Amino acid sequence: MALYHETPAVSQAGMDELNLAQKIAVWAIPVLFAITVHEVAHGWVAKLLGDPTAMMLGRLTLNPVKHVDPIGTILLPGLMLYFGGIIFGWAKPVPVTWENLHKPKRDMALVALAGPGANLVMAVLWAFTAKLGIALSGTIGWLGVPLAYMGVAGIFINAILLALNLLPLPPLDGGRIVTGVLPGPLAYKFARIEPFGLIILVGLLLMGWLGKILWPVISFLHSGLAYLAGLSPDILRSVLFALLG
């Protein structure tokens, strides 16, 4: 494998030479797919388990227009990209009518798990996209370099969404999973945290604790996916730092 020979082609096209519009072009597809497929996965699993609500409302589609939240999908990721740092966002939640599910308590946990599961699958696919891009960057730079950057962006945004959504805090997916596996009385008490979940999350973010909690998981996923795709984690980290610079 000629990774170390091919890497300079990626480095020479460094993100320092790209303007904001070009950075947005690199991030746009990975972010839109990460957010919309996450929501579609919730609705698809809910349908399999007896609830057709998302399908009836036209939400089982990869058309991002159906899922875009003006703040969470466009404004927040755009601002975070402009000012630098971790990029994350959200889409309009897919509605689930829990009474329609075959076994509501268990099935809500499975529906919640589907979103992070979709992010893991997408992260794997983006890792191999990055590998292809790096392989092509030395010979077909106009194609390989954008693919490499986009692949690394895809790994990163999906790792963030996976780690963030698995936090055991309602209304995040991790909180719903915990609610689904706890015994009835404990599940009821735990679910009562949900009205305060967003406040807690924002508080963790403002105090700088959210990044400290998520980063070890994100870093582990990033390194694991690099090894899975046969890439050096150092190469992916260097591209990522350029993307976030």
C-alpha cells in the first residue's frame, strides 16, 4: 500500500487554500446524509415494528428537504464550520406513534438504536471512500482529493452523531434505549428527565464537558474505522485537522 507516497497529494491541496464555500461543499453531502439517513432509519425500523406513521407522513425518503431543520441542519453546522471546532446538528425528528408498535417499550428502544446504527454503517462507507480518495489523489487529484476530504468529513460527522446520540440522556437515542431496557418503575422515573434533557446537554456544552465526554469515543471510532479501511489514523487525523482549521 502506497499510503505514505500518496498522502502529500492530499496535503498539498490543504484546506488552507479553500474558501468557506469550498469547505461547505466538502461537508454538505456527509452532513446531509448523516442527519437524514439517521432519521429515516428510525422511521424504517418503526414501520417494521408496526408503526407506519413516518411512512404516511412521507418521511421514509432520502430527500433532505423532508428532514431539514433550518437551525439544526443549516444554521448551527454552518456557524460551527465558520468558527471552527466540532460540527454537529440535527434534523426534524421522525414521528413515532408508540401505541402502534408490537411491544412498545422494547420496540421504542430498537427504533432509537436504529439511528446510531445507521451512522455507524455510514461511517464505515465513508472510511472506504476516504481510502479510495487517498489512493487516487496521487494520480487523479481532481477526483481523489475531494473524495479524501469528503470521506474524512463523513467519518467524523457520523462518529459525532453516533457518540452524541448514544449518551444516556432523554430525549437522545441513548436515553430512549436506557428507558427501554430498565424495569418499568425505574424506566418511568428515568423518562421524567426528558423535559430537562436539552437543558442538561446545552449546559454540558457551555461548560466544556460535552466535548471531553464525547471526544474519547469519537477518537476511538475514528482510529478503529481507519484500521478497518486499511488507513493510517495519523493520515486521517491530519486531513481532519485541515478540515476543521
